[in-house]
Amino acid sequence: MASLAHFFFGLPLMVQAVAKGLAVILFIFPVAAACSMAERKVSAWIQRRPGPNRTIPPFFAGIPGAGILQRLGLFQLAADGGKFFFKEEPLPNHVHKFYFVLAPFIAMIPAFTTVTVVPFGAYLDPEGRVIPIMLANVDVGILAIFAVASLGVYSLILAGWASNSKYPFLGGVRASAQLISYELSMTLSVLPVFLWVNEPGSSGSLSLARVVEFQSHPGFWGGTWFLFTMPLSAAIFMIALFAETNRQPFDMPESEADLVGGFHTEYGAFKWSLFFVAEYANMIVGSAVFALLFLGGWNLLPWLPLSALLEGLHHATGSGLWLNPLLAGVLSIAIFVGKVLLTIFFFMWVRWTVPRFRYDQVMRIGWKLLLPLSIANLLAYTVGIYFLQA
């Protein structure tokens, strides 16, 4: 791993930038498509029905084992991708054409940019230190994610306005109001985490890797995940994340019950699919941030950090392979991805279980419930952390 990193960082900066950009695109698009397929299968399981299980290319019909893939609905991914890519692109005459086409592409930019500052694994260097794996190791990670992710609402506002129609316009207005309402609570909910992490005498940092490192310390408080020490912060962050990603029961900008399709009513084919790739990409990043902040990141269990796990496997098997940086990196990524997938499943589970709120209820929850709770939570933990770290 170290030699690969040395080789990569020895390349010209432009080559590094292109490689990182391609890595993000080649990861996000397939995973977002898989999430779309998983959502339909999860909804089918919850509603006790088969879900997609008929699609199969003709040349696969006679291959042994293809029937299992068909019943799982995996061929539906290729069918959907081909349909959205080759379907005729509608462009209504009454829309503002330039901005109408631009909006779905703007939606992709924040979703792809925030992935770069999310650490998704770690490995051990020769001195035994845990080195995070990420595309851009910045010291203001959570601040960068909040700043860039909030720009995604501009695509919804632009799509609603450019559609030159009342229902998409109302969807865009709802999106902006919802972002403002829940962004405050989300930001306040993570402040206690960073107050605790940046203890007196340490160098201040807003890095997500620093949060995982803190949850890897020895002792009761050091090894406890923040999900257990700050449950209210985790709950507020998760609820606000539902609202920020426009997931049901907070999908007011695209509520078909009263807005037909909301901001994307006039869209179809490939441009329509880009909005949902962006939605799933934001959901993936949000789930990753939740796992890093409250679920210990790449640590398998509370009080069992990655370094202790690798040392334990090394002593149990007598093999030095577990201390190999490449194997350690793969294991840490697998642990982290498992937590992200469980969080995504929770998103889907809630969507097909909880009915959609009314718009006035969404605003009331944001301003009259979550915001006072997040302020009280911040004040309580500020006092508690002061006495704990004094």
C-alpha cells in the first residue's frame, strides 16, 4: 500500500486529478444504480411481493445459473441504464432551455465533490500508525462537506424555475426552505462531536479521520462510539440527513401527491436519471459521514479499533499477512462499506415504512422540534465536556 501510494503521488498533478475524478465517477454511477435496484427489491420484500424478476437478455436465457440472476433482478440494472441513455430526450418549448439542461448536471457536482474528502479506510504504516485512505486529506473535512453539499439545492431551484411551470417552481421553493430549516440542526448536532474530539492541548481539527481516530483510543470513553455517548446528536443528524437528501418522509420537493413530480416534473430520460443518481450519491456520502461520526468508521466494534483487530488476527493465526498494508486497507474498507450499506438499508426501510409528512409538519419538525433540541444538546454537552476534560 505504501509503495502504491508513493508511486501515485509521484505522478504529475494533472494525472492525479484525472485519475481521482475517474475513480469517483466509476464508483458513484454503478453504486447509485445498484442502490436504485436495491430500493425496489427492499420495497418488494417489505410489501411481500417479488419485485423486478423478469428482465433477462435473450442471449443469457440458456446459460446455467442465469435464472437466479434474473429472479434477483440484476439484469434490470442494464435495462434501466440502456433505457435512460438511449430514450428520446424531451425538451418542452416553454422551458428556459439552457438552464433546464444545466440543472441536472449541476446536481452531480456537489455529490461527486464531497466524496473526495470522505476517508473510506485505513492501513498501518511500518511504525504501526493508522493512516486514513482518502482522495483529499483536508483538515476541514466536515466543513467542506457541509459547504459543498448545500450547493446541491441550487440545481433543484434552477430546475424548478427553468421548467417555467407552477408545480416544479413550488418544488424548487420547497427545496430551498427545507435546506435552510434542517441545515442548522444538522450543523449544531455535530458540534458536540468535534468539541469532544478537539480536547484541550490537542491541535484543532475538523477532519473526519480525526473523529475515527478518537473512537479508536484505549479506555471506556476513548473506544466508545459516539452513537452511544451522543445518541441525541446521532438522531438529529440522521433526521436532518433524511431532509437534506429529500428522502421520504421528507421528500417535499418532489411530492407526487400534491406537486405531480415536483422540481423534475418536466424532465425525462437521461436528464431525469441524473437527478436520482445525485440523490443516491448524496445518500451514500451522508451514510458514510454518519458511519464515520457515530459508528466508529473502519473500527469493527466499540473498544476494538482496527489496529487491535489486526494485531489480534496476527497473533491468532501466526501470519504476518494481517499486518500487510494492502490487506489491512482492504479489511478496513470492507468494514466501513458494510456500515454504509446498513445505513443505506435503513434509509430504504424508513421510506417504505413511514408515511410522508405534510409540508407544514416538515417545517414544524425542523424549526420547533429539531432546532431547539440541537441547541439544548449542544449546551448540555458543552458543559459536560468541560467538566469531563477539565
